[in-house]
Amino acid sequence: MLPYSHVGLPMQVTFWGTRGSIPVPGPNTVRYGGNTACVSIRLASGPLLVLDAGTGIRALGNAPEMHEECSVALLLSHGHWDHIQGFPFFAPGYRDTCRIQVIGGPGGTNCLKQLLSDQMEQSYFPVQLEQLKARVEFDEIHEDWKRIGSARVRAFPLHHTSAGWGFRIEESPEAGGGVVVYLTDNELPPDGPDWDFMRDLCGDADLLIHDAQYLDEEMAAHKGWGHSSGRGATRLALEADCRRLALFHHDPDRDDDAVDALTADCRTLASAASRTLDVFAAREGQTLAIRAASQEPRAAPPP
């Protein structure tokens, strides 16, 4: 079971699930998708990095590139159902030639294992965690740097209803040096030390994937729910001097046209700031090549 090597190629980020809270398949969610949170990052070398295990992870597990021998590092932001519910349907878990390293928190490795085990208890699912054929390992992460393949990863705390993590992923300079920040299920704090801390951790990211579940006018009714508005995410990306912003964790009640409208509003905000920030709504099946700023010119502002 060997890690793959894509030395010389940029990081590849693929969105497998972009929806928040609950899967919403149907004719009104075709463009952006109805599966819950899952993103993969193919590094220059090492395991396939997977961010969260919502229902989108099922399609990832069935993808042609997930061959018989595979190595996966699964980073879990937190244990809410829409971020773990796809794990029992992840095909590599049923092959003895695959290794899955589950990394995250909170509460250490025993709590992390319990999160996945509980939803596979016999009352809810026919196969228990211990019956999976893959080599499944658990590893906790702290607020420091962790080496995964050719990248280094730093975790930092979310502002959510339960403890959890955002992740800053930096590819090695030899492999292109791209930076991706994954920050979902995060209620942005007001101006002050917490805002400055989060802005600094997102600083100069080539791609910021951020929670954008609500509109500004919806935030008052959802204060304390642990999510942000699209405009809030855009402001953070602008202040952190990010190059691209993927609006993520789309509200299950927001259809494709409404996501288009939210995105257009955020693009207007970015354009008014006279900054070259590429704002887009994350779309299921979308793949992006991520290069460091020194290797790729900034995108022009949207028209």
C-alpha cells in the first residue's frame, strides 16, 4: 500500500459535497450539489487528504482514482452528523488493501473513534466500525503543525456550537507551495483579537474554503448557531489577502438560483473593495489546481 506521488504537479482540490446540515438532492440543487461536506486534496506526495466525511465522501470512494491500494488521511473538522454521515459508505473502508488515518478532535483519539463508531452501532447500521477491512487508525491533532505527506497542516479552533477545527494546509515549496485554508461551520467573531487571529491564520491563502450558509440579514435569527454569512466570509478573505474564496456549506433551503444570487452579492462586495479576489460558490464535482502566488498571477476581478 504505497502513497502516490504527483511530484511537479500543483495541489488538486476537488469538492465532493458542498451542502450544510442535511443532504438535499433534487432538481433545485443540481448545479451546486446536494451532498454534505467533503473535499479532497491531492498533494505532490503522501496520502490523499480528505476534509470531512459528509455524504459527498461516498462519490469520492467510488471514483476511479480510488484504486484497490489507497492511503487516505481524513481530517474531521468536528463530529456533527453532516460531517461524518458518509463515512460508513466510503468504499475504501471495506478493502483490506487500504489505510485510513482519521485525524481530528475534539477529545482525543478515543472520542474521535467513538464519534464514528456510534453512528455504525447495530441499531443504526448493519456494519460496525470494527468490521471494516481497511486499516483504520485514529490520531488527534493540536494547535500546531503536523506533517502529512508533502504538506504541513495546522489546526485552529472553530467558532461553532461544538468544539472543532479549521485547517491551514501548506504544500512544500518544492512541490509548488500552494496554501489552502478549510474553515467551515465557523461563526465569524466581531472585530477584535479573535477576528485578528482568524484573519492571520487565513493570511495569503491561495484558496479559502469558508462557511457561507447565511445572508447578512439572516444572521440575527441564527446567532450562536455556528455559521457565517457570505458577506462575512468575503470580508475575511479580503482582509486576509486571499486569492480565491470558495463559498461553502450552502444552506439546505437555498436552491441553485439563490446560491447564484448570494455569490453575485459577494462578488460585488469584493469588486467594491477594488481587490482582485476571485469569489465563487463551491460546486460538487469541481476540481481546482492550486499554485502559490509566485507561480500563478492573481485572477482578474469578476465583471
